[in-house]
Amino acid sequence: MESYLEASHMGLQVIDGVSGDPTFEKVKEVAGIMAAASPDWIIACGGGAVIDCAKLAWALYEHPDLDMTAINRPFTLPSLRTKARFAAIPTTSGTGSEVSNVAVVTDETLARKIPIVSNHFLPDLAILDPSLTAGLPKHLTLHAALDAFTHAAEAYCSTIRNQLAASYAIMAANLIVNHTAQAVSEPDDLDARERLQYGAMFGGIAQSMVSVGASHALSHSLGAIGGISHGLSNAIFLPPVLHHNAETSPLPAEFASELGFNSLNDLTKWISNLLEAAGVNLSWSEAVTSGRTVDLEEVARAAMEDVCIRTNPRRMTHSDLLNILEVTR
């Protein structure tokens, strides 16, 4: 990529060292480097965390006095693009951040992940190159794919769903169901990798249109407190959340039927089979970062305050979330 930019006689400064979920401190650090370079294009190349970090740093670059804690209400971010435009090049197939209006930042002081939602975050340009995802470790491929699948499932079932978003969700989910196993078993299969990239992209579009639900709320909360991978926690929480929602909503079963599963049980069994085949433990407690203590009351409390809980198809209570945490422990 650098050679292409240089061949176009574009000045270039590389900001590297961005890994893991973006924190307020990391975002401020990157924004400071941006301010010194004064770019008119920002190109984020990496996984979802890298793209999210770049989005948030871009916002601070455009608005140096911006208080990120004050824009946690959806669509309150001031306008962008007075200084720079934004391009995203994903190297994983999961978050869909390259086409989504969301960036997630971790408040380390409060141990909270905060989804910041704004249509200003939609990139001007997204480039999907499956060769950039080739060779990704099996567990990361699987976690990312199931993150994208969760976007599709929860967007389909969202309280503010519409038919267009549902169509994107079904396209995303079908691609993921049909190609995840192949991409995991044959990491260099570029056809399977390309299909997963499209699945992540369609899932990102769907979630941008109608948001997601309780699986994401729990994943944000547990990720900040327990350090567990976002894709893995979504994969663990999605089955019990779908079954819980299905007690009052027809949408989870309808989603399963649209994908060709005979029942919701068959869909959730597909998820567990994928995880088991990859040797992934189905218990979130086994994936918590060593040395961290998880207070279930606090996880449930933070999830109840997460913006994603608002569009879950069944009204969730603190007790409901505690029960889901217990059965997946």
C-alpha cells in the first residue's frame, strides 16, 4: 500500500503500534500524531480495533476539544471531514467497521466499552482485499466470522428492523454459514476469505442501519471487565440470547428458517459445533484474561446501560442478563 501511495506522489506517515481494543489514552495518542502530520486523508488498515481507533482519533483530530464521554449518546458527534477524509482497509472479516457507523472505545477507569454511533464515521472509501486476511490464525478467523454473524442475527431481530436491513443481514449470514468452516480449515483459500469479507461487510451495513442487541451489550461489558475477545464472547452469548428472545419474538426462529436451518436449535448447534471443532471452550470464564476478577453483577449492570440493549427484541432485565451469564459461565 505504501508503494502505491508513494507512486501517486502522496506524502505518507505511518502510525503503527495500535493493537487491542482502543482506549481513551491510545486514541488521544494517535490523534496527537495526526495533528502533527496534518493529513487530508486517513487510511486505517487493520482489524476492527485498528479501524475503530482511527475513526475515534480522526474525530479528535477534527475536534481537539472533543470530550468522548459526552458523545456516547448516538448521533451526537459533530460533523467530520473539515480536515480529512477516511478510508478503511480491513485485515479481518468480523466487525464490519469498514462500512459501519460505530466505533467502540474502552474507558479503562470505569472498565466500560462505549459504542459511539455516528453516520459521520461511515468511511469515504472501503477496500476489501481477501489476500490481507489469508493466513489469519484459525481461532481469529472463527471469532471474527461469528462476530459478523452476530451482527447479522441481531440486526435481523432488532426492534427498529426494516426489510432492507433484514435483507443485508440474511446475505451476510448465508455467506458466513456457507464459508466459515472452509476458511478456518484452509486459511489460504482466497475464495472463502472473499466470501467472509462480503459477509462481514453486509453485516456491518445491517448493524449500522438498525443496531444490534443483548449479545453485544454483554460482550462489550465482559470485554472491558474480563478482557475476553469480542468475537468469542458474541459467539458464546448469541445462542442463549436468541433462545431467550424467541420466547416472546418470532424473529429468531424466522432468521434460522431464512438460513435453511430446520429450527433455532439447529442454528445454535451450528455455532457450538464450529467452536468445538476448533477446540474453543464454550465457557466465557475460561477465556477471561488471567488475573482479572469478574463481578457478574457489574457485568450485568454495565450491559443494561449499553446502548445496544435498547434494540434487543425482548426487554431485558438485570436478572435476565445474570441468568445468561450464569448458563454460559
